[in-house]
Amino acid sequence: MTSEDMDLLAAVCRARAGLKVDVDKTYVVESRLSPLARREGFDSIEALIASLRAKREERLIWAVVEALTFNETSFFRDRDVFAHLRDTVLPTLSKARRDQPIRIWSAACSTGQEVYSLAMASGDSRDVEPGAKFEFFGSDLSERCLEKAQSGLYTQFEIQRGLPIRQLVKHFANQDDTWEISPRIRQLVRWKRINLLSDLSSLGKFDVILLRHVLDGMEPRLHGRLIENMAARLADDGVLVLSPGDQLTGGAATLFEASDTAGVFIRRSADQAEAAA
């Protein structure tokens, strides 16, 4: 691919979803676009890009954006975070919400391992109030990722990456070369394709939002806008879960208070945010 091709791809991904494409890593882009080119019937990546440039077909544009989205995930990634959610966050929310459901959204959920992990963890939390209700939502930009997440089918490699043996025995059944999560857990989660930079007001409010390993793959200038979008969808005492290494800066930092667990932030009320500004 030429430098002009890489610049075009970077511009398309930035404009549509705020994604950051490293124009120096041609090999990474080629490895992700090769399967797409074959599925779309093109003889080469160059032919795919030529069609993209000439026709500007929306369906193909979004297929390219989805192919270049970073979709790395695993079960119970960063164990300390999930332990904190299970043992502290969910019990606290269950006491505060009483008979109201606790709404949890895994934004940019990829193939669903993290939202399934939290659904499993919610049943293991000994301090959650009896009768507490949970509603789990998973969203991603990629339809292919959401299809896999909704199927609940994972390879042996995916299962081995982070899933405790106790959870495997309790919640999964072996199917030939794959593992299927139990219908009970799968049916707890609802799925939807969402662009996180779009208008999210129709989603309502959530008590917990997981936005993990997302900021690194987005244009830095859009970080503040994305965090503000998430804050607007959180209850006043809601919890935002980022990657352990993520930091909040600028105006976004006034909206949240850091917890004792890296990457977990508590939403400040409007009065608290104003005082912190």
C-alpha cells in the first residue's frame, strides 16, 4: 500500500469513529484488511482501497473501519478490577438501588468476554443484597464481534486466557473444539451496535460503564469528548471502569473521583463536579 492509501484509511477511521491508525504500521493494516478484501471479492487490498476511494460506499467504509478496530479482550482481564467490582462496587450499588435494577454497560465490548465476566461475578458476590437485579448491556462498533459475543461460543485459546477453572466448570459446556457459555448467563446480556461518538441519550442511565482498553486506540483529542459522553450516561454515583493505566485529564477529571483500584472512577454529582472544577 502507498502512503496515500494509509492516509486515506487513517482519515476514514478518524472521521467515522475517532479511531487512531498508525500510518507507519502498514503490516498491521494489511493483516486486518486481507480477510475483508477476500470476503468482499477483491483480488487485493489495493483493489479494495481503490473501490473505497472511487465509490465511497457506506457499507464498505464501515466494513473497513470495523476491520481496523482494535478488538483485543479476554475473560476477567485485570483480576483486581473485577474483584473490586464484585466485592465493593456491586454490593454498594445493590444497597443504594434496593428494588431498582443495576444497569451495567460494557461499551466497546468486542467479543463479549468482559461483560460475561461481570455477569458471572455478580452471582459470586457474597455481599450483594438478596434479590438484587442486574441488567447487562454489551455494545461494539463491529457487527462480527457482536455476533460472536451473542453466540457465547469461544475457542480453547480464548477460554484459557483469564477464565478461572471454577467459572469454566460452572458456566460453560464443551462443544467439540469450542466452549459455550450457559444459556442463563448468555440471556442476561443484551447487545447493540453503537458508535461511542454518536448521540447516546436514548440509552438512558447506567450504574456501571466499562470502557476498557479503548482510549489507546482513539485519537487523543477525542478522549475528553468520549469521557464526557460516558459521564452523561452515568448515574450521579455511577462507576466508570477504564484500563488500569488510563488517566483522566482536563475537564474530564473534574467529573470523576479515582477509587483505590486503578482504572475505577466514581462519578461526581453535578455539585461535586462544579466544586472540583
